[in-house]
Amino acid sequence: MPKSALALLFHEKVVFDNWTGGRIKGKDALRKAWAPWFANHGDFRFVEEETFIDEKEQKVLYRWLLEWPSFSPSL
């Protein structure tokens, strides 16, 4: 999936908690927050690991793995 299509996976009212503890609310805010990172951090991709939907509780879990090549040579 192209990085530009990633936002298609999110609801308009998405709440995204990032690795620094920050919270972003809404698809447009998420797209805006991610734009510089996508533009400046090389060739990476997200791989889906698990999707869990609890229709009764109206909850979704989408777990992914970030694959990001190292700029350092391998040992």
C-alpha cells in the first residue's frame, strides 16, 4: 500500500496515540502530523499483524509492525 493511502484505513474520528505519548484526534490532524515524517524518513512500510473487531462493544484493534531499513551497515 502506498503511504499516501494509509489514511484510508482510519475513521474520520480516529484517535492515535503515538510512541511519545502524544495523542492526535481526527483523520485530517493525523495526516497533517504525519506528512513531514513520511517525507523525511526514507523507505519504510507498515505491515498488518492483526485486526480484531468486537461488533457488540463497538471496538476495533488494528495492530501493525513498522519495517524501516537501517541506515547503519549490518554487522
